[in-house]
Amino acid sequence: QVQLVESGGGLVQAGGSLRLSCAASGRTFSSYVMGWFRQAPGKEREFVAAISWSGGTTSYADSVKGRFTISRDNANNTVFLQMNSLKPEDTAVYFCAGQRATNSETYYRRLTSFGSWGQGTQVTVSS
């Protein structure tokens, strides 16, 4: 399994933007489906976005569609989450997740489909 470390979280006003990064260790990153999840206080961890290992297929939660963009740089073992038009309800700890896949266009949306997780980075959106 890869080791994952998130960065880029912080405090931002509503309407602002943040870019999260997730750095992965290991030489097999390019065969991993990558995802972003978030967990707000008192709530369950929820799916945000996922990307296939090729980068050619992406999936988003309805709540972030049109505002967030997931992308990856396989040469540098990094996955990104660009978050625009942030809302107070986007406040949460954001987690990067990865799972090896055999198909270049496969993606996962279920929390239990991912075997590798980062420690999370806090995103706070003020109103």
C-alpha cells in the first residue's frame, strides 16, 4: 500500500478557493485509484471525488460538482483537489485515499473500497 500525506488545508472565507495536495510514496502510485473524502464534526466520512489511475475518469459528489476538480500528476506521485466557490458547509477534515486497481479507468466512490488513507487536513470556511 502507498503512504499518503495531505497538505493545503486552512481557513478561507466563503467564496474563496483552496488547493489540497496528497503526496504518495511508493513506485506503484500510477496504478492506484485516488479519492478524496471529508468528515465534518459529528458526521460520517463522505465521498468527495475520485480519479482513475489514468486520470481520464473522474467522479464527484453532487454537493461539490462544478466547484471542485480532482487531478493527478503520476510523475510526481501527487493527487490534487482544487476547491472553488467554497461554502461554510464544506468545512471538514479532508482525507486522501488510494486503492490499487487493475483497470486504467476504474474509480471507486465507497469508503470501504479504499485501503490506504492519509491523516487528513482541516478545511474551514467562514461565512
